[in-house]
Amino acid sequence: MDFDFTEDQQSLRDAVARWVDKGYSFERRRAIVNAGGFDRTAYGELAELGLTALTVPEDDGGMGLGAVDAMIVMEELGRGIVLEPLTQTLVVSNVLRQFAPEAVRQQWLPRMASGEALVVLAQQEVPSRYRPDLCEATAAKADNAYTVNATKNVVPAGDKADAWLVSARLDGVVALFLVERNAQGASSNGYLTQDGSRAADVFLQHTPATLVTTEGIAALELAMDTGIAASSAYAVGAMEKTLAVTAEYMNQRKQFGVAIATFQALRHRIADMKMQLELARSMSYFASLKLGEEPGARRRALSQAKVQLGQSMRFVGQQAVQLHGGIGVTDEYIVSHYFKTLTQLEMSFGDTLYHLGQVSDRMKETAGVFG
């Protein structure tokens, strides 16, 4: 199998890397965190690079590129632990592209592609954990219009988004609705998350909504899988930068008159970090390549990827902190922010244990001893 990237893909990587290096410094990121964890100007700069239009079909005003291109972009954003939720744009645009009626696509996809509108997924509820089929939110229809009652938790940039893609039960089945943030009966409570990004709890009381699809479970599974693929690539970039910073620190930090990078035991730990990074990278590739498979195979593959990514993120983050010592957990030093990002990513779109269970459930017919 050919894992070489095309010239266009390499040019895309270089363009995003230049923006991260020159336009999204650690100091700028700290300022964004101090200002609330989301910067519309920075999100607009992503749009100017064409990243918000990346996977939107050309007929809907996008670039019409694929999952591998998105993976390349997310890796580079991960190296800079960029806070703005491009993952959510990839998730929602993919769901709308495959499930939304033409009128909804025409209304929202061009605006999302241009960066004019930010739409995020509002699916998570406290009782549901990571299961898309557990949904307490309800929707009702009256006079060809819909309203939604819901409380959704930890919605990325929820109080800054222009609209939410909300799951709710309609006539006994889980459906998806688009709800505008300024709609009557809608409110939100924003806050910083552990990694410095922004999230919100969203409250809807008889709020007008637009029906996207009544195939809510299938659409939410696609949303989760798209999110896993994007966040996996982002995590690879974050781990790569974490490893590089740790190796640089070990070459500078001295004990007994020599750099600690010369200590064999510590070199072995760096080698273990590198091994976990490469395992994660290969599974990130696997995840992106499997996004186009039929739902059953796609779900299993993405859960397999998330299990490995979760293990790698935890290992690389913890080893980086251990090898740095006390400075590794100080807010002033960059490694602590990568550690917090990797820790939070491990729980995004289902944590490692949840996906280990999903892999187990999907291999019952093939696991075990064969006669």
C-alpha cells in the first residue's frame, strides 16, 4: 500500500504548518485561553486557508477533498494544539452532506464552508455517557414545524457557535435537528475545559428547530466516527510535538555534569514514547482510510483506532511529564498544555474503555478458539 502523500497534500500540510508556526504561537494560544478559549478571528483565519471548506462538496461551496486531506490538516493543528473546533466543522459538514435534505444543505453548508457559520454537535447528555441511543431530549411537531426540549452538556464552543446539531427523540426514534443559537427558548452556559478550549451546556425549551434526519442513530455514529478520525490525527500531531519538546529538554537538562539524554534508562523511555507515537500514527491512517467503509466495518475500525490512540496518548503524555519533572506540570511551560490536551482527547468521542467494549462486541463471531 502506498502511504506517500501527493504534492497537493504536501502543499496543504506546509500551508497549515506555516500558519501554526507563525500565526498561532504558544503566547497567542495562552491569550486565547485567558480570553475564554475561543477566538473567532483565529477561526476566520482557518477559513481563509480553506480549512472550513475542506470536505464540503464543491456543489455546496466547498473544496470536496477527502478524509486523508482532513487528517493531514488535523495533524498540523495538533502540533500547535489549536483551540478552535475545526473537528466540529468536519463532523457536522459530513453529517449534513450525507443525511440532510437539499434545502438544509443549501442553507448551511456554503456558510460553514466560508467560515461565516460555526455549527457544532450537541449530543452529549449526562446519563448517556457515549451511547448515541440514550437520549432524553424530546422533539415535537405542530403545524409542519418542530420544537425541541433538551439539556446538552460539554458542547464544544457551544455558546459561541451559530447553530447546534441536536439529537432528540421524535415519535420514539432519535432524530437530528438544527437549532440556531439565537432561537427563542435557547440558552447556554459557557466555560473553559481542562485543556483551555471552550465548551458550554445548552438548554432548549420549546425551541424552534429544523429537522435534519430521523435516522439519528446512524447519523450520530457517523458523527462520532468522523470525530474520532479527526481527533486521532490531531492527537498524533500533539504527541509528535510533545516528544520533540521532551527530547530537546533532555538534551539541555544536566545532572552530574552531563545531559540527561545520555542516561540509558531515559533513552529507553524516549524510545517507548516514539514507538507509541508510531502505533498511534498507523492507526490514525487506518481510521481515516476506513471512514468510507460500510457502517459496520467503519464502526469497528474506528473503535480499534481509538483504543490504540487512547493508550498512546496516555503513555506519551505521562512519560513527558515524568521526564521533565516538576516543570512538566507548570502552567508556564508548554508540555503541561500538551499533557492536558492529550488527556482530554482520550475522553473525546468515547474513552478507551468504552471503545474497547465496542471492539469486543463487534468481534464475538470471530473471537475465540476455532476447531
